Amino acid sequence: MNRKIFGLAALALGAMFTLCGCGAGGMIGDGWYDKPSGSIPPSDDEPTEGDAPNYQYNSIVEQGFKDAAEEPSSYFSLDRNTANYAYVRAQLNNGMTVANDSVRIEELVNYFSYGYPAPAEGEQLAVTGYLMDCPWNEAHKLASFGIRTQEAATDADCNNYTFLIDVSGSMSAHVYGTDTTCLGLVKYGIGKLVEGLGENDRVAIVTYASGTGVSLEPTLATEEGKKAIMKKVDGLRANGSTNGSGGLKLAYEQAEKYKTAEGNNRVILLTDGDFNVGIYDTEELKTFISEKAGSGVYLSVIGVGLGNTRDDLMETLALAGNGNYAYMDSTLEAEKVLGEELGGTLFTVAKDAKAGVTFHAETVSRYRIIGYDMKTMTGEEFDDPSKDAGELGSNLAVTVLYELELTENADTMSANALLATAEVRYKTVGEEANRSVTAEICLGSGYGEDQIFAGCVAEFGLILRQSEHRGSASLASVLDRLGTLRDYLARDAYKSEFETLVEKAASSESYE
């Protein structure tokens, strides 16, 4: 059986992490596991309130409809974090009711790959506009802008990676229903990454638990070097409490030893828990990490568990570090994040990426951005070339969706009547001047299977969030449309899995 199909089948059976607290709550015993706050109440076999997980989400306030005549433009930072889809999947696969604030719709949509046109020669980004009927409101339209990044020659430059690995006792917890531990999943993912490295790349390993230490000084990924790297990785053991902040400082010291001006310098944090010793204040952590990003060393955060994980903190740190945020809940996801999508995950081609979308009041009465609720910015910030924004990696697809209410006379206009213009600004690595690409959406703009699928994912997210803007959204409607995409889904194991998740949610009384 194809390994991906087998992995997805395992996910459908509900494989996820059994986690333990790594803070004051202490170790969680064998045979039961934590559930995030906001999900179903614990049973008699689960932790008491005093042992509850330190699992927190950033509060999400959805963007409402804006009047196109009064506020014609919408501005936001661009990135492609994928952690949220895996978090939602883990909750559904484990029979939980998905917590509303755990659903960031743009991350659900952007988890998947789409076939948007590639950038022109010499450009890092291309933008294309699409328009279709809104699935959950027949009186509205669903507009989308598809962004594709250039595929970089990631083997042409030196990659300087420092793995910062949580080896606290909680990392010895097992993936639910299997013999794979959290640390075992980390080892598997690192192995996939190391396989793809070139001889000019370097890897260092820093570990943290009760204390911190350098397990491996920066080592070239030659044939012999890869063996040395994996020997150190395979020898890691989980034990002790957590000192995340001390580990961060030591990891940056290692990364700066061989920092390259032309290559990719990155600390990759892999953890299942909170930083509960050292720098307690989130703002202090953000400042520390932002300063390091400004010096050319980015931070990526990869979560490997739900029990004591601070989703809010981990996403915040990744954004501050000009990096990405992913979550691994299976070997399949580890392979996706650190194997298949290595370039897109860890190799930045466009930094400080931000978008401005302007709607034309002659054709659009009201509009609402779907998702990106925590990434909005002002027009002044969009125009400020020094404003920090998101980073986009190599050969990635990013989707932006808007629900539109058209003016009464829009139907009488020609297919060329303009609805919206999008401008994406970004900088290439090593440059400080902004570049810009634009795209338009007209009444006659078309759509394809990618847009139908993205609409399905967005509708699914609106339902899970119990959004006040979900209109007539239903899981039955999502499944009906997915049924028209049978060949399309069959070509992508991850998209096929999405249909399984919708079916799982549809079988729950929580989303009737």
C-alpha cells in the first residue's frame, strides 16, 4: 500500500499524541491523555482540574463586513503557517469538539497545495484572481487571490540549521494508540530533513530539559557528517522539566557561529510544551527573537503535541522570528513538513510580504476577508517599507478569500467590470527595497477545481468556528461539493483526507 495512503488511514483511525504536562502540573501517567481547553469535559479516567493542560489559543475576533464606499481597502500580513489544520485534525480524530478559537481559517485553506500560475522570470511572487458563487450565501460571491512563490534553488546556498529540541520528560509520551513517542516523531522528521541536505549545509543540535546543552556543534552534512548528525539525534533521550528560554539563547549562539549572508540561517524549535522556566514574559521573548531575526537568523516552530502546548505562544514566537509554525501529529505530517515541503517551510524567498486589496464601490457594496483575523494592518503600515510582515518560502501556494456583496446594478455590467485589485509587496532576501505584484478580479473572472476545494475548506472552518457569518453553511453541502471533485481529490492524499475529516465532523452531534 502507498505509504501516504496508509498514513492517512491511520490518521482517520484517530492517531494523535498522548501528552504529558511539562510544567507545574507534573508528569501525566500512562493510559490517559490531556485534552485542550474548550473541548469535551474529562472523563473519570482523565486528569483532574489541578492537572489540566496549559493549552491556550489566541482569541480570534472575526472581521465583519466593510462598506466598500466608506472603507475600500483591506490590508494584512502574508505568511503560510500550517499548524492549525493539524491541530484541528488531531481534535477531530480524537473525538473532541473543536475549540472555536483553535480554528484559523486561512491556515486551514493554506495547508493544501494549489495549482496557481508561477511567477514571471526574475520575480518571487505571482498573484491571480478568481470569482465564484459563495457556497454559504447564494446572494454573495466568493473572490479569491491565489499567490504562488518562485521555486528557489535551495541546494545552491548554504543552509545553516540549528535544531532546538525539547527533551523534557513529556516528550516520552506516546502517539495515541502506537509505540511512537513525541521525541520519536521528532527524530523521524529530522531524519527526513537531513536526507535532503547538501554537503555545504550545516546542522547543530541544542537540547533543553532541566538544563540546556549542545549535543552537536555545527556539522557539515557530508555523507559522514549526516551519519554523525543522525547518531546524535538517535541517541537523544527524554527526561526532566523544561527550560525553553535557556535553550533558545544557546541555539542562537550556535546558529551565529556559521551564519552566512547568502544562505538560510534558521533555528528550528521542536517542542510539545510551554516555556515555563526563564523568560516568562511573552513580550520579552518576542523582543529577543525579533532582534535575532533582524540579525539574519530566523526561527521556525514545530509543535509535536496538544497536552501542555501553548498554541498562542508558539505562533507568536514564529511570527516574531520571521519563520513559520507547523504541527506534527503523525509520521506522515513529519514527512510533509520536514521532507516534502522543506524548501517552502524553511527557505525564505519573500520577506515582509503583505497584501492590500482595494474594492470598487461601483460593483462591490460590502466585503469581508475570511481569516487573517490576527494579521490585519493599517494602510500606513502597508505603505511603510520598514514595517515587519510575513515571510513566504519557496514554491508555495497562498490563498486569500473574500466574501462579496455586489451592488444592485452589478449584474447589468460587462464581464470586464472591475471588482477588486490586489497588490502584494515584498522584499527579496538581501534587499531592502519593496517589490510589488498586482492582480485584478472582474465580474467575468473564472474559477476551477482549486477554488471549489478552497471554498469547501473555508466553509468547513466557518462551521467549526460557529461563525456568525456562516450563513447557510453545512457539512452536508461541503460533502456534496467534494463529491463533484472525485478525480481531483484522488490526485492528492491530503485533500482526500480532508473529506474524511468532514465526514467525521458530520457524524458528530456538535456540528448539526
